[in-house]
Amino acid sequence: MTGEKKINIVLAGQGNAGKSSVFNYLTGLHQHIGNWAGKTIEKREGTLFYKGYTIDVFDLPGIYSLTTYSVEEIISREFIVQQKPDFVINVIDSTNLERSLIFTLQLLELECPIILALNMLDLAKKKGITIDFNKLQSIINAPVIPTVASRGKGLANIIDKVIELKEKKPDHGINRYGKEIENCIEQLTAFLQDINLPYPARFIAVKLLEKDSDITKLVLGKKPEILEKSRQLCGNLEEIHGQDSSVVIADERSHLAAQITREIEKITKKKEISLSDRLDAITTHKIIGYFVMILILGGMFISVFSFGNWFSSWLGTIFKDWSDWWNSNVGNTFFASLGWAAIESVLSLVQIALPYILPFYIILYFLEDWGYIARISFLMDHLMHRMGIHGKGCIPFIIGFGCNVPGCLACRIMESKRERFITALLVTFIPCSAISVIIFGLVGKYVSILWAMGLYLFAIILVYIAGWLSSKIVGGEPVELIMQMPDYKTPHLKTIHYQTWDALKEFIFIAAPVVVISGIIIQAINLAGWMQAISSFLSPVTVNWLGLPAITGILLIFGILRKELILVMLAAFLGTTNFSDVLTSQQMITLAIVSMFYVPCVATISVLWKEFGWKKTLTICILETLGAILLAGLIKRILDFVF
Amino acid sequence: MDNKQGITSLADIKDGQSGIIVSILGGRILTKRLSDLGLNSGTEVKIIGRTLFSGPIQIEVSGSRLVIGEGLASKIIVQPK
Ligand SMILES: Nc1nc2c(ncn2[C@@H]2O[C@H](COP(=O)(O)OP(=O)(O)OP(=O)(O)O)[C@@H](O)[C@H]2O)c(=O)[nH]1
Ligand SMILES: [Mg+2]
């Protein structure tokens, strides 16, 4: 064996083509997968060992063009150019061949070795689409491999091809434009031969004609006189076509893609309307669609609640006698009681949080993989505009119901900085699964399910008001919605299973240590006799203004680490999960409201910080804390009349 | 000039109808973004449906589905078929 047996490959392609599915299969890692475009937001690296080779695989965000208008496009283009991967695997959604080829044609201009993975062939077949691979292969002169990434089909063939072609990389065909454009390209490339930039001369020429700002800047730094020439050529093109030169080129490229598609694709239209089409018509119907949405989300709510309650009570019966056992067998010395505090914290976490989080994630991932999320965005777009953002903002919201951290990160699918910030701000008002634990486990279980629903509704109204206010304060108009509408897919059980398991693992491995340590600290504070001092220090707020027991002061402080701690620690500290013994109904509701809206948890704070800087983050934290305390106190005073 | 028979904006054609894009009234960036998604002059667009009030429009372009805001749709000029 001689030489390096290392290969780099990059997965590139349009949103929702199945890149991460390929990545996960090859590397065994677990990138987020779901049926909507824009899930992958950062590049991710993984390794595959195969037939003696070490293959580095990179997963990139989905992009639609190599002309740099969005951050993702800049990241991806530079990555491909600078990393010089051995192969770019262009993952293509076969059911959207024409649109996908527009991107493929641009990749070819980068003159890097590519392999086409024609993915989702199962769906194409269902739609009656047949594709002539050999013809496509000979037109673009690059290997074409049929795949079904969700079932791992054809993926080994890609790697075999990579290994086979490693030494003799193919020269791809290059798309030819019309005569006038080719003429311009030729004139420009003549000047560009010795420019010494990492891009091929032809690519630079085309991008200059497309007025790509990044490339223009690069050329300006090297040979500014070329820009003079390209401006003049652009002018010529514009005179002939009566359109901006970038549009002329884009048009030609699309026509070429359409032409190739006509040559290789055959569609035998099926007569009967498929189930997925029917579901689509119902779920996006202008009136019925909204009822269905309420049914689906309401159904989700009720199933999470009823399953959670049942499971939580069942766990309660199992853990019932453990504390007595500990006391009689280990004793209740100082250390023994610290030990029990640690165990009790974990038990409370399992009993209180797990039962609600588990069904929540299963349903969320199901809806996501099915394709319902994009439908919600469609239905909600109009309403979202009132909050100064467009319909895609629903996606971070929905993810935020699981956890605010990925919710805030998902705000990157919003196109402008302004919208990203407003959306992220609103995500912090969304009750995440940890807060749902408090809403369900405390209010739902001991006050009534209606009150729990009321709290959710309240949160949504608050999001609406906050959105309306902040869009007024920030100003500006919402960007218009442009979104891919994925077909419904049969949800892939294995994917849902993996993703749920990942979410739970993260929950257990991150939450459990925090809970144990907090449990021990609180117990130690208690045993040391400081509890009184801390509690009474906070009591003007907790007791006098909010009408809560003094102990909640310290719980709310620990709650900043993780919100479910508030309830879990309460249970652990009181030694019971029967909260109605220690809290009145209105105290439960008040506590839930404070927990919902006061400062975001540390993990969310750190993401906000990273995305928007410390000034905005600090402002959010301070305003939300003050606002939540004020609001909860006012509501408590109203509740005094109700109960 | 613009009074060619029947030319109208995409926002104004009915559900289920289709039209061929004549031009896009927008800057370079918008036109380019639409073009990357397959919306160019000369392509056929079919309206699948929309939501109540002035909500977004669901369209089909060469076999793939897109959703675009109503304001944007009114900038896309089409010849109804
Ligand atoms: N039926 C079918 N579904 C697939 C196939 N490949 C991927 N999927 C599904 O398509 C959806 C999108 O897959 P992803 O792997 O997340 O796509 P992506 O290209 O990484 O998407 P972004 O990161 O959003 O750009 C998921 O619901 C997958 O389960 C396939 O070959 N057949
Ligand atoms: Mg992905």
C-alpha cells in the first residue's frame, strides 16, 4: 500500500434534496433531518472508513446558486473553492430535476470534479417520472448515480465511484451559453489568464457578467482594469437583450436546464390523484386548512398531556417507597441526605419531565418528516406579516416549542438581519418543552387542562403583541415569502426514532448533571441553614408581589440554568410531587407565568449572544425578567378574584 | 405598450389557472433569486391555491411547488393561458 489513502468529499445541493440523509448514512452521525428546506445551517464534518480509505465527508447548507446573495451561499462557495475537495457530490431531488440542474450547471462552472446523486428516485417513480441516467451522464460528462438516501440505497455506489475515479478525475462538459454571451466570456477570460485567484478564469468571467459583488471585489484588488472591460461588455449585453446582464445569464442557464430536462426526463402522468395530493389539498385549503391545523396542534397538545400524565403517575407509583428505603438503609446523616438529594433530583427529573418531553418530540419529528411544517408557514404567513416577519418564521417557533436553542438557530432561515432578530426575540417567548413540563405537570395536572391550554394561548397572544411592538420599534417592512413547498412524504420511522432518541439523550446527559448538582447545592444551603436568609432576601418579589412561597426565590434562580429545574427542585425539596399540598391554584398559575417569561435559560442566552451580540442579549434578558415579574404579579391580582 | 391582450400579474389570476411569465418587475437581486428557483421569463406557472385575505400563493413551476408572498406575486407579470 502506497500513498495517502485519504479522500475529501463535499455534499452540495439545493435545500431539502437529502444531503444530510446521505451524510448521516455515510458517517453514522446524526444531522437534523426533516421535510423542509433550510435545516442544515452550518457545515459539518464526518469520517467514513471504507475499503482502506479514510473519507472525510462534509455536509453543507442547501443553496440555490453560486452567486453570493445569502450567507450560506458565500460559505458554501468559498468552502468548495478553498478546501478543494476531491469530489463534490451534488445531491439532487429527482422530483425537481429542472430546478436542481440550474444549480448543477453552476457547479460545473467551478470546474471541480463532481458526481451527481440523483436522490429521491422512489418518489420520482411514484410520480411517474423516469430519468435517462446515461444520457444525463453523457451531456454533463460526470458520473450520475441513482440513490434513495433515506433507505441508504445507492450510497455505497457513490463512494465506490469516488474511489474508482480518485486518480483520474473526469473533465466535465461545460455549459455553453448563447453566442453573444460566449463572446463576452471569451474576451474576459483572455484578460483573466494570469490573475491568480482561486477560481477558474471562465467562472470569474461569468460571475463578472453576473455582477457578483464578491468576485468583483476580488478582481478589483488584482486587476482593476478588467472591471472597465466587463462593465462595457455588460452594457453591450444589456443593450441587445433589454435586461440586466445578470438576468440574461440566469435566463440562459435556466433555459439550458429546461432543455436538458426535456431530453432526459419522461413523465407519464398518472390519472388518479395520489393520497399525498389529497392531503395537500385539504391541509392547505383556505378554510378547512385552518381547522385541520387547529385539530392537529390541539391533538398534539392533548396527546402529550394525557400520555404525560399517565406515564408520570405510573413512574410515581414506582418511585414511591424509595425514599423510605434510603432512610432506613442508608440513614439520614448529613452526607446521606445530600446523597438522597442527588438521587431525588434525578428521580424527579425522570418522573416530571421525561413523560411529557418524550411524546412531544415524537410528534414534532413526525410532523416535520411528513412535511407539515411548511404547510403551517403557508397558512400563517398572512398573520405573521402583522408581526413584521413572514410565514417561514413559524418554523423557528415550532422548533422553539421543543427547545429555544435550536429555535433561535433556525432563525437563520430568515433572509434579513432585521427579521432574524425579531424572530429570535419572539422565540424566547415560546414555551419550550421544559416550560411545558411546568405547564402540564403543575397547572394541567393540579388546576385543570383548560388553564394549561389558556397559558399556551396566552403565550401565543404575547408573542403576537411582542412581534407587533418590536416590528414597530425596529421598523422596516417584512421581506416577502419565498419558500419551497415539499411534497408530503411517508414519515420515516427510523429517522423519527433516531431524532427523538438524540433529543432525549441530550436532555438526559445535559439535564441530569445540572439537576444533580443543583439538588445537592440547594440541599446543602438548606442544611447549612442559609435558606431562610436567601428566601427572605427575595421575598419582597416572590412573597409580597407574586404571592408565592418563599422557597420559589431560589428555585427561580436555579431555573435560569434549566427551566424544568423550577418544578423538579420544588418536588425534590418538598419530597413530594403532589404539588397541590403546597401550592394553591393561583400560586401554580403565577409560578408558571413567571417561569414562562422571565429570563431565557443560559443555553438560549448564549446562542442569542453568539447570534446578536451582548448588547441586544442583555437588553432582552433584563426587559423580559422585569416584564415577566410585573405581568405575573398583575395576573396574580386578577386571579385573586377568580379563585 | 403594456396593454398587450390579457397581460396581468400573477396575483390576479385564478386558482387552477396558469400563465407564462412575461417579465418580473423587480431589482436584479429579486430577479436572480426567482431565477435560481426556476422562475424566468418564458416559464409556465400554475396557481395551485392561496390562503384567505391577501395571503401567500402556492404555485407550481416545472414540476416543483413554491410559495410566494402576495406582494411578490403582483410583481410577476404573466400572460394567462
Ligand atoms: N422518499 C425519500 N425521502 C428522502 C430521500 N432522501 C431524503 N429523504 C427525506 O427528505 C427530507 C429531506 O432530507 P434531508 O437529508 O434533511 O435534506 P437536506 O438536503 O439535508 O436538507 P437541508 O439541510 O434543509 O438543505 C427528509 O424528510 C428525508 O427523510 C429519498 O431518497 N427518498
Ligand atoms: Mg441538511
